[in-house]
Amino acid sequence: MARNEDRRNSPFNSFLIDDPTPSNHRITIANEEASTICVSCHQDLRSRTSKILACLHSVCIQCLEKLKDESSGGTMYTCPACNHKSRGDTICDNLFAADENAANGLFSHCSNCEEGNVADWYCDNCVDWLCTQCKNAHARVRLTKDHTVTQKSTEEAKQIRKMMSNERLLCQIHKEELARNFCQDCQTLTCDECQITQHKNHRYSFIDEAVQNQKSNLQSLVNKVRDVRLMLNKIQATRSQQRSEIDQTEQRVIDDIKLFGLNMITEVSKACKQLINDTTAVCNQARTQFVEKNTRFEQYLQNMDHSLDFVNDALTTGSKTAFLTCNRVMSKRLDHLLHQNAIWSKAVNPFQLTFTPYDPRNIRSTITSLGVLVQNGKKRGNNGRPGCSEEQMNGIEQKKPNKYSTQVSTNEKADNDMQPAILLDTSDDYCAVCRCGGELVCCDACPRVYHVDCHVPSLNEVSMNDKWKCSLCSEANNNSNTAAKRKHDETNEKLSAAEQHICEKLVLQMYTHPSSGPFHNPVPADCIGYHKVIARPIDLRTIKEKINSYASMNDFLADVYLMFQNCATFNRPESEIGKSGRALNKSFEEWLEKYGLQSQIPMPDRTNKRKKTSIQMLDHVS
């Protein structure tokens, strides 16, 4: 329970996707039955009223009330299959099951006679089913004798019944009117009466035209999610090796500890056992974290596969009315899956653990510290408590305890040569830029910690004093505002020291902004759709690498605004990436005003308008 509480309070929890509580009662339904089987009671939905949840699982109307989450005030419904929570306004009618019910009827009845005889014949002109007697009468009547009446096979009859069911969906308000229009503003089916009253002046189209347009948009999303799924296969293969690496590493480290213990005298055997216990604790923690993360990853893949299969079925076999009814839910689901890809596309940090013994000749002076475990390049003390950075990190002094960095044990000796500071990758220590653990450096002026390569500029490129401050806390050597406002003449080819410091500060502020994740890295070259639309891709990593080569502050600002413009060009305003871009842009302009640079904001390029494309969104933007 403590681990779960820490995980909820961790800064990483903003990236969690469909975080399902591990359960042994998870329900799995074959994809081909997803729209016709209730995920709660497992009953056939073809003869019952049912709904489709936001996760694209189907549930009967009787079970829907049981799924209501009381903690949310009854506005959320929890899917028993994937634990995804759906808002009430994202749940739509399941007309796919109704289509199957209409198509799978055992037989049709004659629509001409009152006896209700079984109909084997179908009149294409009258669009009616006829029994044998009525068929003969149909051929004798002068008005109908020229009609085309044919005997239908079982499969042909199913298709006709399904088509008739699709075309005769009645309006929910005007019960005798057919819903033959699709309101584009409200994304709903309407009859002629509704269209000229409740939906007056709204944009609308006929069903056939609306289906064609919406299918094109949805197919584009399907292609993107499928590309992401193929990429995640490689990550899945890497994750499958991580468990064996943990086991092998554990055994190797334990063997090293045992070999070291053989050189010690009997009095230190207890300390060796403590080190073994520490190793087991580290590996157990790593296993637990791996199982938790892998469970969420596998659930993400399962959700993606289900959504792809569901949408593919809707695109290929679903009726027009069912498709339009569920189109908004399907689009939002695929958008959601694409946005979550930014979390899982990151490379898996390898599990590293080694044992570093001290010289047995110094046993008397090191009796209290037989050795230390090194996990992912960070040292772990005998008491099992994690620590922060120490003098070994290029002379950076140990940071004082705070809520972001964990304390160093009070049992440590003052002599750092004999008892070095201890470090551990825990859920409480994450780089302010990439949100991952590892070898972290603590700022002495703020709670932030960084990887040496994530900081701007990289820490291996600058001189670090005993009292180190990150770029967000440090000041330029001269008046930054005055230097930044001066105009460059034609002979200036590089930024001044003060201007470069401001650029580095702005880039680091963007990196640490909660909405900046999609902008950290370039869009992969295999995302062909993106590069067809965006002629000049740009991202924070590219801007960081170019800081030393900018000739003026305007050149730097032009690249930043190009990044925001590319985001607005390629992504829909209501998409998650579009919202993130606007939030980061707003914060960036506030920072510019703080540094007195608002007068240097370049005018946006009005010529780079959004190209007409069926592609609506990409998970990466830059």
C-alpha cells in the first residue's frame, strides 16, 4: 500500500495511461465478439439494448448502472475489462449489435398477407418480402407483374434484412420520421423535422456523404495507431529481456559479495549478509517496479489492439448509422491512444547493479562499510536508504534534504574517501527534464535534479563549483535585460554571453514545463505523413544543439516560434498535442516579457498555412 501511495504522489503520475489496478478477475473477450457480448455479464447483446463505452467495450443497459463509479458522483463508469473510466457523455448506443440481430434472424415474414407466412421471395421494386402465394399473385396483377421478384439464399436474405434495418432507423424525437441526415455541428443523426427545428442553421449532410467523410478521417487515425503499434513491438521485445537481466545481475552480484566475504574475518560475516539482503531488496524492488510498469504496458497494448480491431470492424462491416453514432467515441479513443504513445515510446533504462568492495587491507578502517551496491551508476549505503549527489560528481556539494531529494544516512562518516555518499534511483527522484531516474545532480538553490546531459547547457560542457546552481537559478554575469535588448550590427555573428545565458534559461524552462513532453525530440523520419505536411521540422533538442551557433536573439526566437507554428499547423486545436502546444506557447511569451524580450517576438509566417490533408494528428510534434 505504501508503494502505491508513493506512486500516486510521484511526479511521474501525470503520464500514467489507463492505470488499471492489478486484478486476477480481468475479463477478456474475443475482438470479433466485442460489440455483441456484454463485458460484465457475458450475455449476448443482439437481443438486448446495449451501450458502447469510451474504451470501445460493450455493455448491456442492465449492467451499465452496476459500473457507475460512486466516488465520481455517478458521472463515471468503470469498464470491468480494462478498468478505463468513461464519462457519461462519451457513452453511445450500440447499434452494431442491433445490426447483427437484424441480420441473423432465422427467416423473414411475408409483408403482404396477414397470415405472416415465411417469405422466400423478395421484390426489388416494392422492397418487400413475399411468400409463395403472394409471389404468384404479384405476378398476376397488372401493376406489379413486371416487377423483379427473386428467391433469395440465406446469406442474401441476411444482407437485405441488415440493409433494411440500417435504412429504417427512426428519430428518437419524432417517432415516425426516419433519421436520414447527419448534423455535422452536433455529430448526431437527425430526421428532416429535427434538422429544420432543433438543428436549424447547422451544417448537415446526408448519411452516405457523412459516412464517406468520417470513414476517411477515422482510417487515417487507424493507420497512425497501427504504425505506433508496430514500433511498440520492438519496445515489447526489449522489455521481455529485462526480467532475465535482473535475475542474472542479481546472481552475479551475490557471487561477487560472497567472494569478497571469503576474504573477511568471521567478525564481519554479518555485514556481508546485510549486503546480500540489500542486493535482494534492490532486485525485489526492481522486479516489483518492472511488473507494475509491464502490466500497464501490456494493458496499453491490449487496449490498442482492441480499439484497432473494433474500429476496423466498424469501418468494414458496421452499418452507416451505427458508424456515425459511434464515430466521435472511436476518434477520441484513437486520439487518446496516440497521445499516450509519448510515455511508452521512451527507451527502457537498463537495470544495472554492481558490487564495489574495499581493499581487505583496510578492513579495520572500513569495518562499518564492507562495500556498496551500485545501481544504475549510483551507490547504495548499508542502511538501504537512497541519497543524492556527492563530491564524486565533479566537486558538486551534497544537497541538503528536501522533498525532492532523499536524505543521506546519518550513520555516514564525515570522511567521504572512506564512506562515499549514497545514491539510489527511487520514485521520488526524477530528472526535471526527462522525468526519469539515474545519476542526478542537485541544484543548491532549488529542489530540481538533472541528468548531466539533460541540463541546458550540458554539465560536461561547463565548469561546476562546489556550490552549483542550475541555469534556472543562476544569473548572467552582466545585465541580461540590457544586453538582450541591444541590436546586433551586421558584423555580429554570435550571441553575447548574456544573450546565450537567456536562451539556455528559456530552453531549460521549456524542457521542464509539464506540457513540453511532445516537443523534446525530433519526429521520427518514418512518420511520412508528418514530413509531407511540415517542411521545416524543429524541436527542443535541435534548438538546444543550435544555441552556440545562433547569430542573434531573433534567430533563436524564430526557431522557437517555428516549433509552435508547426504544432498548430499539423494538430487539431482540440487535440491533446494542440492543447500542449498552446500552453507551452503561452508560458514562453510570459517568460519573454519577464526578460524584456516581448518587443523582439517575430511576426508569425502567414504563408505557412495548414495543408489540406486527411491526417489530423500525430503523437510527436515539433
